[in-house]
Amino acid sequence: MSIFNISKSLCSCLLALMVSGLAAAETDKPLLKRVAVIELNGPAGQLNHMAVNDDLGHLYIANKVGATLDIVDLKAGKLIQQIPDLPGSSGIDWVPNKNWVVMPNGNGTVCSIFEYDGKQYNLLKKIDVSASSKARYNPLNDSIYIKNRIGDTHVTSVYDTDLVHVTDITLPGNHSSFEMSKSKPRLYINNGKGDVYVVDTKKNAYLETINLELATINKPVVLDEANDRVFLGCRKPASVVIVDGKSNKEIMKVDVCNGMDDIAFDPKRGRVYVSCGEGVTSVVGQSDPDHYTFLGNVPTHKSARTCVFSPGLDLYILGVPKDEDMKNPEIWVYQPQ
């Protein structure tokens, strides 16, 4: 073999090693980088769900164990207000054009509306309900949808932004959690037992039930609006089930971590983040609207089960309950990589 051929072979080997090394480096790159820790105030125990006001950069936390509504300024990196005496604080949302926070509390008997005056949040109104733990704002008809019950009948109660009761949508069974589409008149409601109720929010009427076959104990739900996909967090087996929002048919499932309570969607990267009590966040990647893969687990903190993603701020946010090594509960803020 000539010196030229030996050199050529050596260069090819070196190039292959370089490419291999680059690929390995890319694989080893963290999916999420923690960029901030924000201290809250409260006892040990469960933090509940969160919502982000991208316009103001405010994070709203239903601090269930502390019976408070916590407001964090994400840009300043600090807790700016804590509203007390809200037992049972749970599912939470905000109304952008009003700068309202909507939070069911009072162990299901009240839904409180707080308004931001430019300096702080003040109670605007309390809506009496029978069994509320979730609320969602619908920008398509400027209405608020609240989990409720009338006698033994499970309903979603609808209020306009004058906070006047519009109607009650009768459902086949109980809610677990639900998510509102902002691009079409649909509300998706998990019942926690393997069924998803689909509501037409233009007619304010129950439309149909999706019976899951790939998994059950369906708890959190999040949407990919651009591709009309519904992501359902299920606990048996621990997985994300992907549903086609046009046909309401299951596409596939991806196995994830155990003990989930929230999932979040990152539209920029096509990722689903799953926060789990076992102390990790599972990351699922979208190859295209019909194909998904498990990308890996990011170590977080045991019992950190609630999360939210802010598209406007491009941040993944995790609620971390207080334990024996912590002075207070915390919010961990991550930059996707």
C-alpha cells in the first residue's frame, strides 16, 4: 500500500472518530439546564398546579399545603406576593386580557378570581361551586370553564368575563383534569379512568368520549395546537398517550417516569416534559406529529410532581416541595437545551 493510501485511510479513520465524538457529545448534552432557584414560603407538603402569565412574566402557584396563592416574578427571580387563607388551592389559570388569576379553592366550594392592579393582586370575586378543582380560560369565546357538580351530576360550569353564569355542560362522569384548545372549539377532559370527554365549546355541549386502549389512570393533559395533538399523561402504565385531535384516535404511547402529576409541551422543540414524584422529569421528543421517542430522564427532586412550560419566556418550570433539607419550598427554573 502506498504512503498516499495509508494517509488517506488514516484521515478517514480520524474523520470517523471526530464525527463519532461529535455525535457522542450531542447525545450527552443535557436536555434541561437549571438556571434559577426561587424560594417560596411555606411548610412541607404538596405544591399544586401552576400557570404562567407570559406578558407579565408572572408565575402563579396553587400552594395547596400552605393554603396560599403564590405569585413569582420570573424576571426578577423572586416571590412578590402570597395571598393567604385559600385552603384546597388547586388547578389554576389566568385571563390575559384582564390580568386575572382564576383559582378553585376552599376544598372545592369556591373559585376565586384575583385581579392585578399593576402593583399587586386583589380579590375580585368568589364564585360558589360544589366540587371545583380545575379552571380554564377560553380565548375563543372569552369564557371561564370550571369543574363542578350539581347533585350527583358532573358538569363543567361556564362563566363569561362579567363573571355571569352562562351554562352547565353535563358530562358522563367525573373530571380529573382538563385542557382548553386555544385554536379550535374543543375542551379535553380526563376522567382518570381511561376515558377522555370531548366538549364542543362553541355549542357548550358534550360531544363524545375517547376510550383509551393503550393506558389508563389518565391524569394530566396538554395540547400541541399547531399539529392538533392531545398528550395524555397516564399512570398505568406510566406513559404519554398521543391522540389525534382530528380523528380522536390514539396514535401511540411512550413510556415515562412514575408518579406524574403534570405534563407540559414545548412547541419550539416539539417536546413533552413529564414531572414525576420519583425525582425526574421525563422528556419525550416529537419526530413528526405521528412519531415520538423517549429522549431521557432529567434528575430533579423527589416529590417534584408539578410543572409548567412558558413558550413566551422559553422556560420549563418545576414546583419543588419542601423537605427536611430545605428551608422553604422552591421553584426550579430550567432552560431547554
